Amino acid sequence: MDNFIFQSPTKFVFGKNTETQVGTLLKESNAKKVLVHYGTGSIKRSGLFDRVIKAINEVGIDYLELGGVVPNPRDTLVYKGIELCKKEQVDFILAVGGGSVIDSAKAISAGALYDGDFWDFFDRLEQVKETLKVGVVLTIHAAGSEGSTSSIITKTSPLRKKGLNTELFRPVFAIINPELTFTLPTYQTAAGIVDMMSHIFERYFTKSKNVILVDRLSEATMVTIIEAAKVIIKNPTDYEARATICWASTIAHNGSLGVGRGSDWATHRLEHELSAMYDITHGAGLAVMIPAYMRYTVKSDIQRYRRFAIKVMKVKDNKRKPLKVAMLGIDRLEAFFKSLNMPTSFKEINMSIDDIPKLVENLYVNVGERVGNYQTLTMEDAKKIYELACK
Amino acid sequence: MDNFIFQSPTKFVFGKNTETQVGTLLKESNAKKVLVHYGTGSIKRSGLFDRVIKAINEVGIDYLELGGVVPNPRDTLVYKGIELCKKEQVDFILAVGGGSVIDSAKAISAGALYDGDFWDFFDRLEQVKETLKVGVVLTIHAAGSEGSTSSIITKTSPLRKKGLNTELFRPVFAIINPELTFTLPTYQTAAGIVDMMSHIFERYFTKSKNVILVDRLSEATMVTIIEAAKVIIKNPTDYEARATICWASTIAHNGSLGVGRGSDWATHRLEHELSAMYDITHGAGLAVMIPAYMRYTVKSDIQRYRRFAIKVMKVKDNKRKPLKVAMLGIDRLEAFFKSLNMPTSFKEINMSIDDIPKLVENLYVNVGERVGNYQTLTMEDAKKIYELACK
């Protein structure tokens, strides 16, 4: 087990009707002026926005609003949010939405207390030293951003999708009411499931040794996600399955399944180029990249992939043919993605083999010569993985 | 899944040589004057005390020391600590030790900012409103107090052992170096293993429904504890097994395995009367009480005990004889405790059936007419469970 530091200070308020507590939680957090940040209006149509505003009004806290966050959230709105926060002396950002809204809120929270261009942080030119506090009312189980240290923003010109991690990005509170996910489109639900699983994969496929406890915790979470996913795809208003998925999604990315081990993140980096260039849903892009990444790296640690196949994908073991077992595990995972109607090849997301040189070029600009930790990949490897994803 | 709030803000700094970071962590916590609180001197003999003091000196923070905490920590030393903190204007308590030292530090941290008698908190006459910050250098994997909300103190006159829970009791940081546990006496190691398992049992045996994710996380942790326990009992300096046990011990009691479900705590309450009256090690008392409690309550939810037997104790399932499977699970757990040389009956801890009326009388004073949540026990039930523990 590697040495580690783990701290997850976010107060998770989980369950039915918990969004009514948002006023009290803002009060507890000493918020004086709140920027309510959200997406493209579904929270207004669903009535959630009104309920949140009512709760804020009840505690007499001042607020203003900034909607319009889109999937693969853009720097343009982040700049707008920063300007608003500075001008109106906002001291708290309430993200009402999913990963994109939360990531946008986090980027604003850093930029609002910085004189320069917030993109400096994403370009690693400056370190984040302070942020406004961010709170969350979660509406999509996917990104785990409600408990994570990360924010991923797409720069529009020149086109770049980049992530930034800092402990300062952990929200102070996150309200998670599984009922709010009942109305998610099936595609979003499915993409979210791939995303949360990928957050576990990025940590599970590790070179670190003697990590059996977290291996088992991760396997328990993955098995449960797969089971509950099958339920909610059929019955989107199954509260218990939604609740299970919601909490799994949070712990998949709050770091608790990453302690004591190196993590990888190559698949995420490879996918970011897809969603940056073609603006596809991150989870859908991951469903394309994960099987390709796994098949390419399987031989680097057959035993770990074999373990995954047996423990998570329930493949029958065959000690004499570990590679076969490992490959079967990947096949079954891909079949699971397909069962969620997720794409698993370039063709299905309208990309072609001709796009690969540009993807690799962009990847190189963002990560340099190498990417990943489980197996360190060169740009030549990246190219081959993209090719595998073409099929 | 029940609604829940989960927040575990403690910064866990885990791994080899991490105690050298104590100065930096105190600095980060803005400590100005530290009370270094510890037990009966083993940390002085081992050299740990000197290393800690060196690290504190290096960052130039003022400190004073208070040793002498004993297992089942006493109110008398808590009073002494409170007096010292008030007199010397201590603003941070550093607990260097195991659960007893940390619990004592937590009680002092509440009393130091209160004008009345700290026992008022334990008697539920007053609520804790503020505490001094507490940090931890852990030396015993057992109580999980390094990440928990609880403190358990023994009042010497009249004799009472009582627990108190408040979110304010979460340590700000906890340094966990598994190497520091290498020299633990085998008995302490074993008692600690029973204690950490009991923290999971108290949450695992629940009436709450649809808790499959946390069930599986709990089972993963229990299976791993049992496996690693067998290794460290044979080879106390096996770093990886110690590390596994250390982290399992922390997550067993930081609340992460208790989300979304009611917990019980009857076994703990029944045991507290044993260790209060006879000053035995808490974990040893639990090894006596757990099998008795389980056998008494098994029929209240045979399917849950059956699941435990199959998933954790690896009993072969027999759908037609669920009670038999459930009982076999309890038998195997008891056998596991015995394999650790833990006592599993009153006789082995020099208690007799004649002690039971007094135990029940004390229990009644501490908890009232009923105890527990999984199965609500009357004092008559408690008596029968104590009788079962006599054998």
C-alpha cells in the first residue's frame, strides 16, 4: 500500500426532499451573497429552481443567478461568472445541476479571487491559493464532482479541454436527492453510469501492490452499480436503485476508492480529446474508449484484468487461460455498455479513422509525450488505442 | 436506504514515517500551544515521543505534556487535562496513542471550553457547542477514534462508563503509520481486531432495507480484516497486513459504513458494563458479548445473519436451513475470536453468573428500559444475553 493523504470534508446531505435544506446549509456556511449557477433550464421546468430559491429566501440570503452551463462546460461562461462574482461581491456559489454545472462553479470559484486569467490555473502557470465556497444541489449521478477535487473546462479558442485538481475544489456541502434524477433522459443516465465506473477503473487498474482492501471495496461498488443500472434503465423512478447509484457515483470519485494506490487517468485523457473535438457526452466517449484502452493494455497485467473479469464481470475462472478470462471480462463490460445503448466505437459517434491524427496532436499538446500511469502510453500507443476504438 | 448526512472532515495522513509530518500539520491547523496527551509511557520507551516532540520543536510551536491515560480512560485525568488547558491557554490537543488516549483528548477538548463539569455532556445535561481542536498520532488499530465522532469515558465515582457523540469530536488530522503498531502486544492486536469488527457489526445488523451497496462494502472490509488478522497474529511486523488492518479500522468507524441505515450499539452498551466493572479490555469484552448477542437475536432476522454467514464467514449456503447457516456463521466468528486467543465467555474473564444482576442494574442506570435498535432489548433480554455469555 502506498502512503497517502485522504480528506473528504464535504458534508453530504442525502435522501428524499433534502433540497429543502439548502437555505440552512447556506446559512451554516456563512453565505452572504450567493450565485445560483445552473444549466440550460431543465431545473426551471421541473420546479427545482423555484424550490431552491424559496429555501434561500426563507433564510433571507441575497442571491443572483447565472444559467446556461452546457455539457463540456465552456470557459466563456466561466469568465462571465467570474465577472459577476467580482462585480456583485458574491461569496458563495451554489451549483444546481450535474458535473458540468459543478465544474463550471468550481472554475468560477477560483477565478473570482484571482486577478489574472483563470485559465492560468488550468495551464499550470499558477496554483490555486483560494476559492469561493461552492455548494451543490445534485441532479445527475455521473461525474462525482459533488465530492471531488476536480474541474474540467473546455476552452473554446483555441479548442482545449483540460482538468484541474485541487483540494480547494471540494464542495462544502452536497445535497443529493435521488428523486431529482428520476427525469434524467435515459441517455444521460447511461452515460453517467459509464462515467462513474470509469472513475473506479482509473484507480482500480493500478501498479501499486498490496491493495486488497480497496480492491474489494471497488469491486463491491462496481458490482452494485451494474446491478442497479439494469434496474433504473428499465424503471427510471425506482428510488432505491437511484439512491444506490447516486451514492456509488459519489464514492467512486471522492477519493475513498483511490487511497494507497497510484491511479491512471489515461482513458479520461484520451476521451477528453473526443468530447472536446466533437462535443459528445463524456460518458459516451468513455464507453467508446474504455474497451479499446483495456484491450490494448490487458497484457501489461493479465492477472489484474483476470481479477476484474472474475470479481466484477462474473466470468468463470480458468487458471490455465488467464488471458482468455481477462478478455472475456472486457467483452462483457462492452456488452454491458451496449445494453445501456451506449456507443462503443468511433462509427457510432460519427467519428472516423481520419480524425485520429488530429486527436493525437491535441492530446500531445495537452499531456506531452506520455500519458497514464498503469501503463505509460506514448503518443504511438494513443494512436493505436484510438484505432482500436474504430473497429 | 434511509436519508443520511455524512461528513468525515479528518485529514488522514497514512503510511511509513508519517509521524514526522506532525509539526507541519499542527502549523496548518494554526496550533499555538499544544497539549501532548498520551498513555502510560510506551511511546517514551519506543522513541515515538521524542520524534513527535522533535517535529513540534522544528516548527517552533509551544507545547506541554500530559501522560497517564489508561485503558477505559478515567474522568480523573480528563479533569486534570481540562485544568491544564485552561491554566496554560492550550488551543490544540495532540493525542499520541490509541482509542483511550484519543477519547480522553476529545473529552478534554470539550471541557476546556466549558465552565461547568464536562460530565454534564456525558449525562446529556448540556450539549457540546465548541471544542479545542484535536489531532492524532495513532499507535493502536482498534477503536477508530482517530476518525470518529465518539468519546467513551469511565467515571470513577460512582462507577459509570459512558459514550458521547458529536461531529465536533472528529479530529482535524490523524497520522496513521502502520509501523507504529508493530510492537503492540498480541493481546492488544487481537482485542483491536474484535473492536473494529464490532464497529461494522453495529451498523451491518440493521433493520433498514435496500442497503446493498453498504452491505457489500462492509462485507469486503470484514473479509479483509479476518484475512489480514491471521497474518499479523503470526507475523506482527508484516507491514502490508498492518496497513490493511489500520485503514480497515479507520473506515470501520468513521461512518462511511453506516450511511443510509439505522445502527444498533446494543453489544457495545452491554460490553461497557463489563469493562466498567472489571476494567477488562473493551475488545476482549466484546469478544465475550458478540457471540451471545448474535445467538440471542439471530431469529429476529435470520436472512441477515444467513447473509453474514455466507458472505463473511464463508459458510456454504443451504436455502432450506437458513437458521442452521446463520448459526454456523456465528460459530465460525466465535472460533475466529478464539483463534486470536480472545475470551468468549464470562469464565475466561473471571466473571460469573452472580455478577449479572449488578451488570443489568448498571445498564439500566445508563440506558434506561431499552437498548438497541436492530432488536430493541429490554433489561430482561439483556439479562438473558449476559447469561448466554456465561456458558
